[in-house]
Amino acid sequence: MKDQELNALLLILSGRARVEANGQQRAMLYPGDFVGEMSFVSRKPTSADVIAEEPLRYLVWEAETLEQLYVRDPEMKDALQSAIGMDMANKLAR
């Protein structure tokens, strides 16, 4: 939901969802897309709603768990940040 603190990062495995902001559809999300990445990276409240268009399967990583992983394996942080950057670029290109 918009304007909520998001303490997790999601990755869609199957299904699709739409992103809405201010009552307008902004994007569609498909398998392989992250959900909540902007809030995860910026640590700011969510800026849009994500609504499932059909049943979704997804992975969830709690922010606290990822932060602990980053401490143990800094290369993992670089890899995940790179994947998030590519995901954002792909969404913009659509």
C-alpha cells in the first residue's frame, strides 16, 4: 500500500501485478521483476500500490535479513544492487 514502510524486498516468480499511483496505472510487473525495490533502496515509504492481476508466487527477503547478509558478504550487496538497478532500467524501458 502507498505511503507504507516496507521492510522487505519481493521478487515475482509467477503471475503479474499492476502498479498504481494516484489512481493511475504506472506499470505492470511480471516474473523476474522486483516489488518494493525503490522503497528498499531509498528507505522511504512506498510511493505506489501493487495489485495482483492474477495469483502470484514470489520470494520475500526481509530487509533486516539482507542487511545481516551484506555484513557477512559485501559482494552480495553489490550483486543485489546491480540486479535492482537492471530491474529498474528494464521497467523504465517498457
